[in-house]
Amino acid sequence: MNKNTKSPLWAGRLAHKPDADAYAFQASISVDKRLVFDDIAGSRAHVAMLGKQKIIPAGFAAKIGAELERIARELKSGKLVIDDSAEDIHSFIEGILTERLGDAGRMVHAGRSRNDQVATDFRLYLKRTVPQLQNELAETIVTLLDRAEQHLGSIMPGYTHLQRAQPVTLAHHLTAWCCGLERDYSRFRDALDRLDACPLGAGALAGSGLPLDRAAVADALGFSRPTLNSMDSVADRDFALELSSACAITMIHLSRFCEDIVLWASEEFGFINLAEAWSTGSSIMPQKKNPDFAELIRGKSGRAAGNLAALLTLLKGLPYAYDKDLQEDKESLFDSLDTLSACLRMFRGMMGSAEFNVKKMKAACCGGFMEATDAADYLVRRGLPFRNAHETAALIVRDCIEAGQRHIGDRSLAELKKRSKLFEDDIYRALKPAACVKARSLPGGPAPREVRRQIRALRKRLTKKV
Ligand code: ARG
């Protein structure tokens, strides 16, 4: 073993130590150092309980508590820095305590294992940081809803199979995105509810024979309860899986929205004009203005999906209870959380500053015969069975194509009547894109009044949560 590295916590049993390369291979400090303040919080609660329960002398407990507080302060001010050659964050903190307090420091690990310690630290970290991510998510939804509110009447094509299908509004489209993001928000909340149990006291796997007070520790750390079963506490990581999945799902949502944006930003669509500050150029093509941010968010969704797959695979074959494999759980979830947080910020900036080309969106509603369903519905209202109405409208579309016309309304009433006597003069009004949208006022539909209601409902759900 490298002479520079401190003796590991488990050195007593083993006469031979790993060489520096092997030691570094199994160390986790580079990843778990971000848990440092959670680790200190866990130790403080544990030590206070040890003192109260008279497992260690009260005076020692107070001394250790005060030292832990000092260590936290020094880490924050930079007076103390984390030693990257420590095995993990738990060893680092216990090492400093022992260095400074001698025997008192050596008392801190009574009734505790790094197995329940790391499970606790990880959950504390998530309880602290996931709400910040939820705020990012909520702010992103609000940004989109604000944009939607400005475009309740901005008509655009709705697509299926990426073919023009039926007219909708930009507000309807943006609100659709928000519905997905709002469910993502609640997925995080659900996961937080389930992980809100404190593993400390589970020990290595079988709890402890010492008279620990698990409920007091859980309470001091702000958990709503201690975990139920000590083996489960150190063996399972389903909370990490749930959060990794929530991150992946949210990233897949963002990725799909970004795909819309990339399409809209193309010359072919021309629906969106991204701010110059949210675009990039080309090193060779002087004219280029690329939607790189949207592309990169779309690209990074692969990472989040990969992290979820990695975690599922990690857990798949593990015997109960703790296995060192579990050390690999944090890096992938941290990466997913960091990636999502950054993507939400970028997405928000990009969408908050984008300009929509509502004229082009409206113009795109002519051509593609998106009014054909409304022509069929017109006939249904006049008593024709839908299948017949569908056939009639389809034949009229064929007539239009043959005649080089781009809209059913381009045909004369006489021509329309040749296909069905039920057509009257009011058909022309019914086929206008704005009328098609207005008619779709059912709950969920694109009619401006209805979308306003959807926006209000989403805002209400968010204020209840945030
Ligand atoms: N670094 C370890 C992890 O993240 C801490 C627990 C180590 N426990 C053990 N028995 N080696 O999982």
C-alpha cells in the first residue's frame, strides 16, 4: 500500500494491504466526497444519540459533536480540504476526528457500519438536492406556460407521423409539453416520499445489539421514520432507481421537445427563431445559425437512459444484503441529476428567449388539407354516417389535388355539392383553421378558452407543490 495513504478502517484483520493502484481502484472518495456534509450530519445525530443512550460518555459525545461542527465549518471556509487519498468520505471524517480527538474520535463508529452510513448519506443528499431540481422543473414549466399564454390564438399545424394532421395552437402544443413535465415533477415527489426513511441503526446488515435509539436519529436528521428492516436498508437501492428513472423520463421529454425545436428552427419549417445567444455558428459555413443547445439536450438524454440501464444492471444479480458493487450506485445517479439540472436551465433560457414565427405557422395551416376532418364532421352534423362522410371528404381532397387546389374551401359550392348535397354555404366558415380550432373546445382540446383552462390547472397544481 502507498505509504502516503492512511491506514484503512479495516486494516486490523489483514496482514497484506492492496498496492496503491488497487487501493485507488476500490476507493470511492472521488465520488462520495459530495456527501461530506450529509455524512457529518449523520455522524452528529448518531453521536448525540450514543451519548443520550449512555453508550458513550455524554462528555465525549458533546466533544465529538462540537468537533464535527468545527470540521464542517472548516470545510466550508476552505481551512480544511478533503484528502483525496482517503478511501471514502466516511473514513476521511472518522480519520480527522481520531486525529484531533484521539480516543473520543475512536468511539464514533459504535453501532454503525459504513453500509448504513452510506445509505443514510445518499438519502440525505437526495432529500436535500432533489427539491432544488423540482424547483428547476417548476420554473421551466412556468416559463413554457407564460409563453403558451401569449399564443392562445396562434394557429399552427398539429402533426401525426410528422405529416400535417389537424390545426392546433402553439399554446396547445406548449401546454402538451408542460403536462409531461408536471407528471415528471410528481414522479420526483413520489420517489422522495418513499425514500424518506432513515437507515442508520441497520449496521452492516443485522442492526446492533447496542441500545441505539433509531427513531431519535431518524427524527434528528429530518426523516419521517426509520427504515423497517435492517437488511433491506443496506441492500436495496430502489430509491436511486426511481430517481434515475424519473431523471431519464424527464430527459426523454426534453429530448422530444428539443426535436420539435430543431425541426421548427429549420428553414423548411421556420416556426421558431432562437435567440442568437442561444444558437451557435459554424467554423466553416459563415451563414450558419445552429440550434446546438436543443441538439445537445437531445443528445444528453442518452446519458440519462444509459445511467438508468447501468443502475438496473448493477442491482440485477446482487445477493442480499450489502455488496461492494453498490458503491457504483452514486456516480450514475449524480450524473443524471446534474445532467437534468443543467439541461433544464438551458432549455428554459432557450425557450424564454425564442421568438415564434406565428405568420409562418398560420401559413402552414393552408396546404395539407388539415380541414378534411372538419369537412367530414360537417356532414356528420347533417346526419351522414361518419364512414360515408370520411369517404366523401377523401374524394374531395383528391378532387382538390387534381385541380391543383390547396384547400377544400377553394372548391365552389357546386363542386362540393357534386360530392354531397348536404354542403351549404356555411361550410366555408367551418373549414377556416381558426374555426376548426375553436370548434375543438372539449376538455383537452386546442380551443383558446379550453387551453387557458389547462394552463390555469397546471399552474394551480404547481403552486400546490412548490
Ligand atoms: N464506499 C462504500 C459505498 O459507497 C461505503 C460502504 C462500504 N462498505 C463496505 N463494507 N466496504 O458503498
